[in-house]
Amino acid sequence: MFLRTFTLGILLTASAFAQLSSFPKPSYFREAFKKSDTKVELQPPARLKDFVKDGKLELSLKDYLALVMANNTSIQTQYLTLETARNNITSVYGLWDPSAIATFTPVFTTRDALPNAPANNPSQTRTWPLGFTFAQTLSSGQTISAGGNGQKTAADGSYNSFNSGLNVSVTQPLIRNRGSYVNRIPLMSAQSSYKISEFSLRSTLLSLVSAAEAAYWNVISARETLVVQVKAREAQQKNWDFVQEQYKLGAISLLDTYNPQASLAGADVNVSQARFNLARVEDQLRTQMGADLDPAIRSLPLDLTEPVDVSPAEAIAPDREQAVERGLTLQPLLKGAKQNLDVDNLSLASAQNGLLPQLNLKMSYSTAGSGGYYIGGIGSSYVGPPIPGGLGDALGQAFGLGNPTYGASLTLTLPIRSRSASMALANAFIRKKSDTLNVRNTEQSIRLNVLNAVTGLAGAIEGLNLARIQDKLAQQQLDADQQKYRLGTEVLQFVVTSEQQLAAADLQVVNAQIAVRNAITNLYVATGELLDQRGIVIR
């Protein structure tokens, strides 16, 4: 009998749980008890082999930045901050997760006989209570709870008795915590924090992409520097060969050969330094795009194909105020600072809610049932043998809404003094005022940074124009010295010197072009346009 009633109670409890929309899923227990996989496996760098051509890693600026976004370890680390903020939103939904509890707690009690009491024997009482509860708080503030129970009691010398009950209650806040807005403040705060994390991520990516792009141009600058130093060394070698011929012919003394020989040694030093500097910046570039992680790729020479010269449209400094306006519109730092004000408003609303008195209305409904042996007595229309009844009959009465009981209550809690809530409101106001000042400070910083970037771009463009003029004059000087040398009116040393000056002027033009490129990048960073200009989309 007990086994049958216990099984029936379990089935009824499971049937009640099955009414919930989110429980149980078929995979609930498998997911709940499975061992979490905490092993972290890092993937190898992606797409590097796509750019290997003729034994070299050939990269335009666009291709290089694509590899940086896919493989740069610092950038991948920054993306995890966004995942954490997204998980915080899901965590807040846990405030409204339902809970269900089932209990079965059998109790066996033994009472010894009292001494010297007539007809008093030891007795035992056995109780098998079975119960379940369900509770959930809704995002609108209501709390819903439901529960049921069944119990079998057996005592020596008496019939078994069965009791059951079912109750449902709803609690509605009338003042504090009333309405969806105030109860959803934690969720809205988490959503605003997620937006702040997005803006922070964009701001960090601006710096990381800018640094990666600067590494690209550093390699080109070092490469061109090496080319110039090699040309200068070749010119010094030519001069040294000429001096040796003069010495062999007796045109000069041995003392006149020391200075050209020292100049050649100095040129060798410059070539060596330029070569090692190129190797250093190339290693930095490989680290930026993850090429250092692949043994088959990191040893390949680099072939950077992006032209250093800028187009005429790019070599024009923008209007200062228009650039500032773009910065105030697009800069993620300012967007994040303004989003903090939204969080502050939510904190103020939550603090004000904490100062309100708490008045809750609770409505409840319950039913009950009982079972056991029934024996007809005086006044009963039934005459016959005892009728047995069990836990199933008791539960049937309860779930059949028998013996209803209705209840209602109002509970008022008045905060006589609430210093913690008052200080929470005061601190929330201080944070809002501080964040408001931070918005102003950020706007001023953006304006200054944009103006400095525009001025820097204008200076870089002017420097490029002057470098081109100097390079043109150096070329004319070399042409003139070569013409004089062919006519025999000038010695070779002047031609060598002119060749060195032209190589240095060529390098200055290249460095000036790279300076313009970097100045444009700095302007895009200041205005917040760099990611859009480079076609980078955050997902």
C-alpha cells in the first residue's frame, strides 16, 4: 500500500513540474551532471599561408590588417571582455528563474511505556510526508508560489491516516519594487554595461590597430633606410677605389688615403645597423599578425607591397572644426562616457526605490484532503463494513479543489530611518555628477587630440613638400657634378658626395611620406574613424 501511494505521489509531483515551460528539458539531467570541459585549446594562426607567394610573405596593408585582426593575441584577449559583459546580462535573468523542490522525509517515533501505568505499552508512530514547492519572481515584481503535500501516518493501535494539501499564493508589491521598470533595473544596467564594453573594445582596438599599422610602416621605413645606406656605402666604395688608383699612380700620399678609408668603414657600420634594425622591426611585424607562431611562416622574408606615396586627396589637411565634429560624433570614448550616465540614472531610480515604504498584497488559495478507514456511525446513512481510503484519495481531494481556503493579507514595512538607502541615493547622485564632468572632460580631450592630429597632418604634408623640393635639388646637383666630372673640371669626390646627398634626400622623401601616412592614421584614431576606414567590423 505504501509503495503504491508513494509512487502515485511521485507521479503527481512530476506531472506538476511538467507544466513548467522551461523544465524539464530532455537533456536537463545530462547537462546538469556532466563534467565541465575546462580545457583551453588555442587555435593556430589563420590564413597566413594564403599570402605566401614565391617563397615570400606578400602583404598589402589591407591583407596585413586582416591577419592582425584574426591572429593578434592582444586583440583576441580584448574580445573576451565583451563575452564577459554578455554573460552578465544572462546572469541577471537568473533573478527570475523558477525553482522547484520535492521532499520526502519519513519519521519514525518510539515512545516507551510509563512506569506503573495500567495498560500502558510501548508505542510507535510512523510518518511518511511527501511534498513539493514551486516559486518564481516575475520581472514585473509579483512573486508566485505553489506547493502540495501528502502524508501518511501510522500509529500502533489505530488506523492509518492520510492528509494532503495544495496551496497557491501571489504576492504583489504596491509601493516599493512595483512595476516592470524598477524590477528590470539590474537587467537594464547590465545591458548598458555591455554597450560600455563595446565602446571600450572599439577604443582599445583603435590603439591596437594603430600600433599594428605603425609597425607596417616601420618595416618599410627600415627597408628604405637599408637601401639608402647600401647606396651610400657603394658611393664610398667607389670613392675609395678612386683614391687607391690615385695612390698607386703617386698622385697622392698615403696620408691622404686615411679619410676615405674611414668613411668607407663608417658606411659599413651604417649598413650593419640598418640591416639589424630591419630584422628587429620585421620580428615585431610578425608578432603583430601571429606569424611568429608558425615555424613554416616566421622564417619567410616579408614583401610589403603597399605604396608609401599618398594620393593628392589624402595630402590635404581637413577642416579643423569639421574634424572635431566627426570626433565628437564617432569617438567611442565619448559614447562610453555618455552611456555611463544611463547607468547612473538607473542607479538613482534603484536608490529612490529603496527609500520607499514596502507594502505587499498577498492572495492565497489552498485545498486539503484526507483519507483513512471510514466507519458509518449514528446519523450516517451508510451501514456496512469499513471503507478503506489511502493517500491517493487524499491527494485526489486536494487536486480536486476540495475543502478550499481563501486568504488575503497586507504587509506594510515603514523605514523609520534608512541611512544606508539615503547614502546610496547620495552616492548615486555623486557618481552621476562625476560622470557628467567626465563627459565634458572627454569632449575637451577629443577636441584637443583632433586639433593636434590635424596640425600634425598639415605639418607632415608640408614636410613632404619640402622633402620633395630638397630631393629635386639634390638630383640637379648630382647631374651638374657628373657633367663637370665628364668635362674634367671636377674630381670624383664631389660626384660621390652628391650621390650620397641624393640618397639621403630620397630617404627623407620616403620618411616624409610615411610620416603623412602615420599622421592620417593618428587623425583617424582621434576622430574614431580608423576601424571604418580600414574596413574592420566588430562582431
